[in-house]
Amino acid sequence: MSDIGIARAAKKLPIGHVARQLGVDARELIPFGYDKAKIVGHYLSSLKQKKDGKLILVTAITPTPAGEGKTTTSIGLSDGMHRLGYNNLLCLREPSLGPCFGMKGGATGGGRAQVVPMEDINLHFTGDFHAITSAHNLLAAMIDNHIHWGAESGLESTRVAWRRVMDMNDRNLRQIVTGLGGTNNGSPMESGFDITVASEIMAILCLATDIHDLQARLERIIVGYKRGRVPVTAKDIGAVGAMMALLRNAALPNLVQTLENNPVLIHGGPFANIAHGCNSVIATKAALKLADYVVTEAGFGADLGAEKFFNIKCRQAGLTPAAAVLVATVRALKMHGGVSLKDAGAVSYGALEKGLANLGRHIENLKLFGVPVVVAVNRFTSDTSSELAAVEAYCKELGVPVSICTHWAEGGRGAEDLARQVVQTIETTPADFKLLYRDEAPLFEKIETIAKKIYRADRVEATDNVRGALQRMEEAGFGRLPVCMAKTQYSFSTDPKLIGAPEGHVVQLREVRLSAGAGFIVGICGDIMTMPGLPRRPAAEDIFLNTEGEIEGLF
């Protein structure tokens, strides 16, 4: 049965029943039909005095076309912990429409480890992404209008830094010119579109601690500059009140359930290759008050999602992770050893041995943050016992616990061993969490630290313009901000073809952007784009409604 078929056959509980598992009364919910709801703000505020649970991060090796199953493993781990009687809550990101209709497909797990309602979550869900897109583009419209009527703030049309967004892959919109056709149509300006998940509004929503912090962050957004490079903010434009009105409900976390009827908070969805890749702080902090253990995931490989989870999310929100789960598959490790996707199911001990270096690199990196690591091998039916034994032996040499997981086929039962090992690791190996760099370090030094310690690069190359931009950011008072690296997810380097565990490469820093509201500096590396394009054959070509009006082809 397909993933969508399994999800459609799920016996879901009314969302009020799911909420009661967390001790949340139905009156504290804003229901969106039978099976999804938002938790109201005043209830979230009432949780602040409760003790925090333990935070578990699920991350992965460097992605390959063979798939790793990070979200699936997060769901399986949570279901497995519930089966063992542990009070836990899962926190995930919301999927973006771009990948759903592009190449990756949906992002609600797979097999018997899924969150439901699958179609709703993967498409419009509760409208959070639409609200973020609208708030972002409202600000863009108000900037244009501000300039059209004389720009009282002094904002110069040639120094507008605020682009537009949409939650779709469309390469033709990366660079555009607006305002053509005469004065009635505004002032001609260069602009462009990013995908919504790379929007600063998305980052702000996901890093804000509450509705008041959300507004303060929106007010700090720098939309452009006037003479003397003096910044003009969203507050100067007068847009923040209306943006808050659009984001009022989007700031509330969404409650759904797994196939095994266990509660899940899904909120926010920044990409990890071009943004910070973590679900919202609001959802994570609420979960820590509602459960003894909280499982969350960060996007793509640990060199991206986990690094940003630690250095950006944990730094800003004051979070202390108790453990990290590193997901790998035998198939993906063999691809890192040089085999093609079509040959990944065939036995190749040489490729596996070579590819294990990628797993080892990620283990080393996670230990830099002082967090104990458990390896979860997401088992495929093509995996042989001897291949799995080779992975287990490698992890044993590194002194890292490892669990062979079958949650895709068996749900929570297939992740019970992983659940035991994670809890045992937390109880016996306390984390000594540390950040990778100091707030006080110069911005370029922070970028170099990530490139050299996490990517194992020899050096970072940047033009004088990029270095000058970083210097101006420091002079303007933004030097203490963390750095959000935007680079390919397919390699430790900026070359997606450089698989495995490369060393001594060069990181090309192409551009830097200031996200003053989100509270970080974006470093754009190599050929990475903040507006992806569709592949030659996008997934959208295989999605349709059947004769019953049901969605087919969505994973």
C-alpha cells in the first residue's frame, strides 16, 4: 500500500481526544475540522511555570537520492517511546508546497510512521504559510507605495533590500523588474522572489518566543536604506500592525496525530539549506512544558540543520538539547561510497566501508557541541545482515550506540529499541552542551569556524564587496548575531558532487544578507539559490484527483 493509502486508511481520533493526552482541554483549541487544531495563546502563556522536559534532536547524514528518512524516524521514535510508556511529544516542521510539487515530495513521514491528515499537512494545512507569504508581500507592497508617494522616510528606491516570496519553485521569478509602464504603475525597481520558507518572516515566526517578541522582531526588519546607508525598518514604513493581524493565528502551533494516535505539534517550516531549518521555538517550548521528552528534527544533514539548531535556535531560545539521533541508511552510505542510485540496493562492502566516513564525520561534528549521539539505521528490505553488522561495528569503534530500526514497516514497534537506547543515553550520559563560536567573534570568523570545523574546508573565499558588507554590519551593531549558512545540502562542500567526507576544499562565500528581525546573518555559498527551480519532470505532473475526488500521487 502507498504512503497516501496508509494515511487515508488511518483510524484517527477527534483532535480534542488527542489534546487530552497532553492535558489540554478542548476549550484551549481552535479546531480546523475533525483532525487538526491550533492551541490558543493564553494557554501557551500559562505553561511558563512548568518544568522543562528533555529535548532530543533528530538529524541525519548528508542527503542522497536514496533517502535517509529523518522525519519518518522522528515519528517512529516518538511512537516507540509512547509504546514503552514514556511521556513524550513530537515537534516537526510544516512541509513547503515547493518540494511537494517539485522533486522531494511530501514531508509527513512514510510507511507506518506518518503524521495525519497527510494531504492537508502537505498542502494548505491551517494556512500558516499563506499567512506568512501574505505578510511578507504586504510589506513589499507598502514599501513600493511608500516610495510612490514620496518616501517620507528617505528610503531610496535603489537601496530597497526587501524581496517578494511565494511558496512554489519558480526560477523565472528569481530576478525581476517591477513598476514598468509609467508613473501610474509605480517606480521601476529591481527585485525578485525567494521561496516562502527562506523568508525572513518565516524565520521570525519560528524564532519568536511569543506574540510580543514576534512584533518586536517584525519592527526590526530592515527593508532598505536611505542616504548614508541609514537603515529603514518595517516599523518606519508603518506595516507592522497589519502584518501582525495576518500572523495572529499563524503564530499558534498546530496539533495533529501520528498513525498511532499520538500527539504531534507541527509549526513553521524554514528550509535548512537556505534558512535555519527548525520548527518554531513557540512549539518547542510548549512541548517541553507538556512532556518529559520532546523529539524534534532539523532539516537535511547535520552540517546544516543540526548546526543551525545548535548555533541559532538553541542560542536564541536558551535551549539545551539532551541528545542527538543521527539517521543513516545502508543505501545512502553506499552512495557516499560512490555507487549510483540504481545500484544502491546491491551488496557492495567496499562502497559501504568508504561511505561510512560520512557517518563518522557527522558523529564527530555533533560531539563538538557536547551532545551524546545515538545512530539510527533506517532499515530497507534490501539491507543484508552483514551490511547492517558492518555499520554496527563501525559505530561501536566510535563508542556510539546504534539501533537498527524498522519503523517504516512496523510503526512504533520497529523503533522501540531506538527509544530505549535514546532514553538510556540521556539518563547515563549527561550532555555538556556548548556552542561552536562566541557571540563576540567577528562575523567572518564565525563563517570560517563553521566552514573549517563542520565542513572541514581549508579556507573561505569572499570578494572585497562581501567582506565590506560584513564590516558594515558589524559597524551598525549586528556583529554579535549568529550566522545562517546557505549552501548545497548534498555535500559538506559547496560542490554537490563532492560526496562522502571531503576535506581541504574551498567555501565560496557569494553574498551576505542581514536578517535583523530574525537575528542572524545569512551567508550564501556556491551556487545555492533562495528560489529553487523545478526539475525536468516535477512531481506535480503525477498529482491528480481520482474519480472519488481524492488526491493521488502525493507521495
